Amino acid sequence: MISILRPAVQTTVQDLGRHGFRHLGVGGSGAMDRLSLMIGNYLVGNAEDAAGLELCMPPARIRLDAHCAIALTGADCSARLDNTPVGVGRRVVVEAGQTLDLSAARSGIRAYLCISGGIDVPLIMGSRSTDLQAGMGGLDGRLIRRGDVLKISPSTISSRAPAGVLLPQMGSLIRVIPGPEFDGFGPESRDVLFEASWKVTTQSNRMGYRLAGPALVRQDTEELKSHAVFPGMIQVPTGGAPIVLMADAQATGGYPRIASVIAADQWRLAQIAPGTSIHFELWTRARALLALQKQHSYLQRVQRSLHAH
């Protein structure tokens, strides 16, 4: 078990999300930075979709009440296990009763704590992820609070030496492909999407990132019917301020979709702090697929290197 002595500003149980239910109006949820969760699970010997803790905006303090292996990934937090420094991207064996302290992040805002065996909460629609909007999954569908105790699934802890990987680089350049309504926006708005600096506002959350910048104007006045939406889509509501849908995005929407963040960059956007500016770069679908293949190749190399270690 693990005991939460001090949660981060927003702490939830997350895995890779629930799939196949959007036609029923159920969103996917899951880790905002899926890449970091998968790497953390590889480090501790879990399946890549095992549940871990997503700690948004540490500091945080957690007591490990069982002998286990842990790994921290995602945001670059200074961490200590009792009095011993713990680096991100490292596998560390923990004895029962040791306490992990995470400081505020130097870069990124979401840290992931993966524990051998994974966090043991009930499966709901095939996932242990917390959906805060629906109030389901994770621990009673809510944020983790001080005093909460979470079970850990059994696992075999090897006495191997600590292992580590080089984590991917964060950044504020976000690659996108044109959305279904891209051509319905005026030439100036299409240009400004890629020329302007967009600030992530404090009204951003796991459902969507609201951006501040120049107003985007749609020339096509045809009313849109309700349509399917997915994480990464950039919607433009009345008023022209774009919203990027994130992990807890609803299943349907009615706002025009000017662009979509490529799958290979959604983890990077999830690590952008409110008040930080980002820039969009236009990519083709073919290049977006190549970027995703490159990311898959990186994950395969991580798995191979850890297995060899």
C-alpha cells in the first residue's frame, strides 16, 4: 500500500484510459502525458497500461508501505526517498516505510509515480483511470486527498541494480495537422494560428486548454451539426479564442475544428504550465504518422534496453 501524506495540487490515479465507449458518450480519460506513464511502467516492470499516480503541480509527499520498485517520470521534480536523492527516469527499489518527497518541478507540471504491480483500484469499463467529470474510476472518481491509502497489486521485486532511461525533451513548439473546418477560416486566421504566440490560460484543465491570443475568425457561416471530438482537437468557440481538447475531453462537440495536435506531441502539450506560451507548426498527416512511428521506435528501444539491463 501507499499512503498520501501530501497530495500535489491535483493528484489522480491514471492508466492509458478507457477505449471503445465514446459512442456512448464516455470519454477516454487516462494520463495526460501517456508517454511518461508508459516509460515509468517499463522501468518498474509493469505492463505499459498499469495504473500510476498523476501528480499535477507538486510538491507532494507519499509513504511507501510495502517493499516495491518505483520510478518517477514526466515533470522534472527534485525528489528524495528519505534522505537519498531520486532522479527522474530511474528505477529505485524501496523498503516498506520509506517516504518519497517531490519538490516543485523545474520543467513540466505533471509527474508520474509508477509502482511495481500498479495501483489496485477497480476496473471500470476496462480502465482504472479517474474521470473527474463523470465521477468514476480511480479512487471513487475523485482527486486523491491527504490521508488516502491506495492498494498496490502484487509483483515480483527483483534485486537488480537501479536502471534508468533518457527521457524525451519537453518543448513549447506543438505540431498540428489541419482540422475538418480548417478551410472555413479566413486566410488571415489560418496564418495567425501558426504565427502567433498562444498563452495557456489558468482556465485550463484535464478537459481542455484555453488559449489567449488573436481571435480566429471563421468565414464559413454554415451551422455545424454535433460531431465527434477527440483529445488534441483545437476547437474555436464564438469569440475566436481556441480550446485544445485534452484527455478528459467530451465525446461530441459543435464548435469548428481548425486543427488537431498530432498524437506524438500531445504528451508535450500536457506538460505546459498555465501562463506559458506555445507556438503551433503545420504538419501534413504523412509527417504526423512518421513522427508517431518514431515515438513508437523510441519506446521499443527503451523496452529493449531495460530488458537487456
